[in-house]
Amino acid sequence: MSDAKILLGGNEYELPTITGSEGEVGIEIRSLRKVSGAVTLDEGYGNTGSCKSAITFIDGEQGILRYRGYPIEEVAEQCTFVEVCYLLIYGMLPSADELASFSESLTRHTLLHEDMKKFFEGYSPSAHPMAILSSMVASLSTYYPESTDANLDLNILRLLAKAKTIAAFSYKKSIGQPFIYPRNDLTYTQNFLHMMFANPAEPYEVPEVFDHALRLLLILHADHEQNCSTSTVRMVGSSEADLFASISAGINALSGPLHGGANQKVMEMLRRIRADGSNYKKYVEMAKDKDSDFRLMGFGHRVYKNFDPRARILKAAANRVLEELHLDDSLLDIARALEEVALQDEYFVERKLYPNVDFYSGFLYRAMGIPTDMFTVMFALGRLPGWIAHWKEMREDPKARIHRPRQIYIGEAARSIPPRDKR
Ligand code: CMC
């Protein structure tokens, strides 16, 4: 693609362009301020590329999502979550030996340092598990400082392995049960479910259907290029803050209701509709009303303008799992009805608002017995390899610079402090 030209104040400036491997075109504006004095303004970064990345490709118009070139549908069908972690972080699917060694290391690092258990005692019993997760992940750096490049890979393993133990322990703390330690004979997903649902009085045999559903959920959440939390991880990591500090910041960014926190809000919204006589049409009207701040949670996406491929897969999986378990879920009926009405409504059609990944994921979590306030933690566990992959990609880029955007100042012009009484 030839250079782009900008006309500004009667002057013409040429700017280089860059074309990505899928034909995406970007205009490099780095030199613009130097030559013209102007910066670009793009609030919310809807049209700004913040980096070059080889991890995940999304075409929002076509509903395409690929991890390292592999379509999400194939990855979801054929891979384990541990393979996806390896794929995202190291750029290729592991060989059998690599997978065996990676899985073994993950299993060996699942235990938390015993002293870390004391931290849980300090949290309020009503603490949100996302707040606990981010604090505990930040605390990992006090045990495992990143002193050399060699222990970087080790810290990646520790983080992937221990985050699920932290998540399960925070659940046990919230229900007042003793922590259940991981077992080395279990897989990554089985181990998490074991730590969540076993208790000293009752062993827990991980149902295969839950193991499969969890694998799918984690894989579908594993990466999504430059979203709010991943950009946060990159932003924090760009100052060369360590892995745990950067990921802890990403967890906090994910917690908001417009991002990962939406999965919890979807379930709360559906419960509210059910308590209100299941009058879902009223809520569609409220979502359209500009005088109301109500939004249909689990609808809309900054990038997907046709459909979210993850939502499609999850909707089918939720139907399958509930059928297999003979579970009747009245909230799922409301969700389906809401989707049907919204998809035909001019407001939603015009704005290209479709169910996103958060709309149906909660039904699978519910079926497994995972409580609503743990939903966003589940998203975080899935997103970990994506955050780590982006942090590592940036760390290894010799040209990476600290993130430091510009702004357009709209405050007061220079003025002097007026004379005041002596204090
Ligand atoms: N319900 C009703 N109206 C909506 C919704 C919604 N869920 N989402 C967007 N709109 C309207 C919005 O009011 C605006 O209308 P208008 O043009 O008349 O002002 C228009 O659609 C464009 O919305 P926007 O807020 O400018 O879009 P955005 O790209 O900034 O926001 C979003 C994307 C996901 C934050 C937004 O769609 C939303 O708030 N959805 C509900 C929360 C949600 O489900 N979040 C999870 C996102 S997917 C998981 C993840 O990656 O985090």
C-alpha cells in the first residue's frame, strides 16, 4: 500500500502505511507530531492500533477469530486448554514431548506457598473473588521475584498453575469450607473442579461433562487481541513491571461490567427479568430507551458486527449440556426469548448488536455449580494465557517502548493564582 497523505493547515504530510498478514492496513502516525505539531485523537481507541502482534486475528465483520492462525472452531473442537496455553504463549502447538513436559510442570506448580494461605484470612467473607484474585496474583511477585530472564518461563508456569488454586481457595473461603489441595494425578481442568467441589467429608468425582464444558469455556476465553484487559497488561508491562504486577492489573480491568464482569451481570439481569414476571420485552424497550441507563448485558461488541463466533459455540454447548443433564433452566428460556426479540428489533439490527461471549457462558458455569460471583474469575482463568502471551511478546520485542499516549488538553489556559488572604 502506498503512503497516506494528510492535508493540514495547507501543508501536505506523507505518512507510511503498514499491511498486516491478513491485509489489514494501518497508517503509521508516529512522525506526525514531529513534522506537523498535530496528534491524532481517538477516544476509546476504536480505530487505533497500539502494537503489531502475531498472536490472535479477529475479523469482526466476518465473525472470524483465530489463535496463531488456527480457527477458533477447530481449536475448540480439537485442543486441550493446556495445548492452547502453549500455542498462545510459545507460538506453536506443542509436540507430544513438549506437551508432556509442559503439563507435568504445570501440575507440579499448582500448590500455593503455605504462607499465602494466611492472606485469605484477611479478606472480608463478602469480598468479591475478582478482588481476591488480583491481589493474590500481585502477591505472587513477593514470593517469586523476576530476577533473571531464565526464571521468566518458570514464573509463567507458576502463574498459570497457581491462579486456579487461588480461584478455588477464594470460593472455599467464601463458603467457609477448608481449602482442598490439588492432586497431581488430575488434569488442569479436573484439578480446578476438584479443588472447587471436593470437601473432606465427601470426595468429588469430576463429571466428564463438566470437564469438557470447562475445557471449552477456558479455550473460548483464552485470547481476544487488544481488548481492555489485554491492553492494560501491555500498558503496565511496557514500563517493565513484572509479570505478576501486569497480569494483576489485567484482572482488575477485566472485572468491570462492560468487559468480563458482564457474564455476572447477564445472570443478574435474567434473574431480575424472571422476578418481574419474565416480561423480557419490557427490558428490550428499556435497553433502547436513551433516558434509561439500562443495557442488555451480554449484547454488543466493539469489534464483532455480525456475530461473535464464541457465543455461537457456547449457545450450542449450553443447550447440549443442559439437555444431557436433564436440567430445566427457566433463565435459559428467558435468554433465548430475549435474543430472539432483540435480533429482530430495528434498534439492535441497525447497531449490529448481537449476543457476545458473556451471554451464554453463565449457563454452563451454573450447570457445573459455579456461583455467579465466580463467573468473571472463570473468564480470567481462561484469559491468562492470552495476557501472558501479549506480555511476553512485548517483552521480547527489542523495539517496544513504554506506552505513553498524548492528549488534547481542554482545561483552563495559563493563569495566575489570584491574591488571597494570608492563611
Ligand atoms: N444494550 C443496548 N444498547 C447498546 C448495547 C446494549 N448491550 N450495546 C451498545 N448499545 C448501543 C449504544 O447505546 C450505542 O447507541 P447509540 O449509537 O444510539 O448511542 C450503540 O449501541 C453503540 O454502542 P457503544 O457503547 O458506542 O459501543 P462500544 O463499542 O463502545 O461498546 C460494549 C461495546 C460491549 C461495551 C457495549 O456493547 C456494551 O456495553 N454491552 C453490554 C456489556 C457487555 O455485554 N460487555 C461484554 C463484552 S464481550 C466480552 C468482553 O470481551 O469483554
